[in-house]
Amino acid sequence: MFLRTVRCQQFRSVFKPQFNRFISMTKRKIGTHDGTFHCDEALACFMLKQTAEFRDSEVTRSRDPKVLDEQDIVVDVGGVYDATKLRFDHHQIGFDHTLDGYKTKLSSAGLVYKHYGREIIKNLTGKDDEKTINIIFDKVYKYFVEEIDGVDNGVNQYETENPAKYRVTTTLGARVASLNPDWNDASPNPNASFVKAMNLTGEEFTEKVNYFANSWFPAREIVESAFDKREQVDPSGEIIVLEKHCPWKSHLYDLEKEKNLEGVIKFALFGDQNGSWRVQAISKTESSFSNRVDLLWKGMRDKELSEASGIENGVFVHISGFIGGNKTKEGALEMARKSLAASKQ
């Protein structure tokens, strides 16, 4: 045993340098630009490190073409988008790539997400069902990555030339920008600051992925069940009852589209934390403030509401008519039915 141990130690001492060189040669390398960093390349680098191929990679920040040529993958610099060569820049003239189904031009974050997003979601959540992954992939882009693409590419949220009425300075992009060393910092450490930016963007990205995978997606079954039973609730088929309050709105719009029944649902009922029931009008689109059908009795409460509606146990109706409440499920349903009937007169 002693001789075997000695021989093993001799073997390690002889071959350890060669082994270490082999590891360094096979470790994949990520490149991005130096200087002022932005949200998109910080997130792009973080996302790459969530893949099997680049999990243990180091990030090199440089604009030197010779240095970048030595990197296995390069993001946000280099003037080339070629997925086969693992080059993901978006600044070159003529670049107009978007994610399928979207109009916002991709940044380096969007490019990495486009090619690696499904693998990243699988690795972060442990889910492997293709349909589930595709649904989560779309939602994470719509509610997180697209914002980063739009801001980095200077895409306005709204078609207007009017100046903003106030500034928003607490977005993820703004917080990443604040991590850059100050102009008068006597001893800046931009690479360490970039690591902080990667961690910041990565933490929020991971939280968003986990939310859609573990909280939002499980609610789909509840919403679909309510959708399929809508004619048992009311013969019109335009009212749904959610037996559990859950993230339901985007599921509803998705299901309507999938079933070719867009615009069919007018009201959704669900219980609140106080044991009462809410009835909510469905907006015309997911991002709209205009309802397909408003609730009647806008701005009324309690006794006034009960008397005006002829429905006992009234609680309130919002002044805009988008939501109301009743102490009982039956009362909330009657509020929806009467509002629906009035809209058809």
C-alpha cells in the first residue's frame, strides 16, 4: 500500500502540469468589450455561464481584435452576428434581427437568449417538457429580456414625440449603469464592477425564470379548467370562475388565442383574502386599460351598491368599472351577469 501511494504521488507530480494545461486549454472563454458596460452584455455573460458549455468560463473584456479572436464566444463587440461562429454583436449596420413573434431588435442579451434560452431555463428549473419550456421561454422574454433589448437599442415604448413627464431611474439598466466606476474614482476596478453587474442582472433574471416556472406556470391548469367550464357558470360562456386566486390574466389571453376564442371572456371571478369575492372585467388586450365590458354601478359601495344593483352583500365597484366585489360568490356572479346583459341591450 505504501509503495502504491508513493507511485501515485510521483505520477501526479509528473503529470499535474500537463493536466492543468489540458484543463486550461479546454476551458471555454467568453469575450465582451471593455470600457463602460451595459445591462445587455452583463446579462449575456451571466446567461452563458448557466449553460453546460460555458459554465466555468472566465470573461475577458477587451476591444482588441486579436484578444477577441482568442475567445470561444464573443458578445456585444466585434461587429459580427454569426451563431455558427459564436459571435453575437448587434451594433453593425444592417442588423435587424428579432425574436420570432416580436418586433424589438435584439441586443447581445436577446441574441444569447434566442440561442441558449431554452437550455438555460431547463438548467435553472429542472423542467424538461418541451411545451412547458417554450411557454416559459416566451414569457421570460416578454416580461424581462425584451425590455433590456429595447432600452439598449433605443426603442421607444410608445409612438410619441412628447417628452416624458418624469424620469425612471430605478430600472435594471439604470442600476447596472450606476455600477460603472465614477469618472473621478482614484482607483477604479472596472472588471470587478462588471462582475457585480453580472450578478445583479443574473439574480433578477433567475428570479424571473423561477417565478414563471414555479408560480406562474402551475396556475395554467386552474385557468384552463375555469375556461373549459365557463358554460357551466353562465350559458353565455363569457364568465369564468377561478376556484383559486392565482396569476391568471396572461394565461387567459394565451388560452383564448390557442382555442381561437379571442375576446370571448368578459368577466373573471375569484375569492379574495377576506373571504369575499371579486369580479374583474377583462381588458380588451393584456396591456390595455379599456375593458371588453365595464361593470355597472361605478364608484358605488356597500348599501348604496346593493340598493342600486338589487344584489345583496355588495362591497364596491371601482370608479373605472374594471373590478368590483361582493361578500358572496353568488352575488359577484350576479354582478357579472347583470353587467353583461346591460352591454347587449
